[in-house]
Amino acid sequence: GTGLPGVYASGRDQLTIKNCIIHTPSASDTYANISIRNSTRVLIQNNQIYGNVGGAGITSIAGHSTNATYANGTIITSNIIHDNNVDGIQIHGEYHTIENNSIYRNINTDWATTHPDGIQASYGTVDGIEGNNHVIIRNNLIYSHTQNVFIEGNSADKTASDFLIYNNIVYTEAGTVNGVDLDAIAIKGIVTKDVGGLGAIRIYNNTIGRHSNVPLYISAAAATTSVYMQNNLISNNFGGSV
């Protein structure tokens, strides 16, 4: 329906969205293609999610304190998420695993207003959860966004606001994509911001290439407890270094 997400759920347990094609071509649609709130044991697997001109690819808020583990949180795996207008995957909450996805070209000519990211972990309090706690981002192919990975944490409990980011391929294409000259705008690779505070950030074994701004941007002031970077391959960046 006009102005609605393709899939919406709230307050659910053991929700699976699998083997779907989710495509929202109407210019009036302003929600995420998949919008999940306040739910546990969510599996989003092997879907193709594309062409949403209004909202993000996925907004998911799950986990909660009862039996809080990665298995009881949200698992987003083996999806193809491309050519949406705002963000490939947007998460908020706790115990998220994002793995084995292809996330690309979620950008459009209104990029300066929307700042589309491949993966965005955003700060704020929604459904009683502040920021993001316990997030794994691994084995993804992510390319051609204003920021390919953008993460913010949780000021209430920085020790829980941990991110493990490893074995991803992150880069920017050359030329024009969806009406945007990617060589002419400032694009970052993996970005962490200490808005709200961050706990341990571990960035290992990623291949990060061809960004017009910086490949790794670590904003780690007093609100961040620790940052570990090891075995990353950074190549062909033409805007700056770490």
C-alpha cells in the first residue's frame, strides 16, 4: 500500500522473512522495505530488497534483556540489498548479526539530504533501548554509499556498546551511479562516532578501497572505551588516510 513498508512487524518473537523479493516502486512510499520493531529472534535471510525510493532497506529493533544473546536477537544474512534511496540496512537496539550480505548502490540524487549509508547503526532511544549494543558485522560486500558503514553507540552502558567488524569488502565504484558522480562527493568507508559513547570497537581483516574522503574514520573521544584495528588492507583511496 502507498506509504507503507513491504513487511512490518512489532512485538514479535521468532519472526522469519526468507526467500522474498521486496520492491516498492511508488514515489509515495516513505518507509523501510522491511521494518521490524521491538521483536526477538528475528531472521532475515536470502531476500532481494531493492528500489525503495523513500525509506531504508531494513530497520530492525530487537534483542531486549530477557535471554539476551545473539541467537535471540536479529540475524540479517545472505540478502541482496541494492538501489534503495536511504540506507541499505539501518539497525537500532541490541544483539544484531549482519553477515554474508551484498549491500550496494543505496544512493540517489538527494544524497546530500539523506546521507545514505550501506549499514547504519544509529543513536537514540526507541522502544526503551538506547543506541546499539552488541553488533557483529562480518563477511559482507558493501559499496557505493556516502558512508559504507556508519556506527554510533550507547551512553548508558558503554561496555555493552561493542562492535565487531571483520572480513568485509568495502569500496566505492568509479563514475556515476543512480545519477550521482561518486568521484565528485566525499565518501567514507567505515565510520565510528562517539555520539552516546562507544565500547570496544574491533575492526579486523577488512579490505577497504577507493574512498574519496577517508577509508577509516574513528571518532574516539573520552566516551569511547577502546578501539582495535588489525590486518586491514586499505588501498587506492584518493581523499585521505585513516
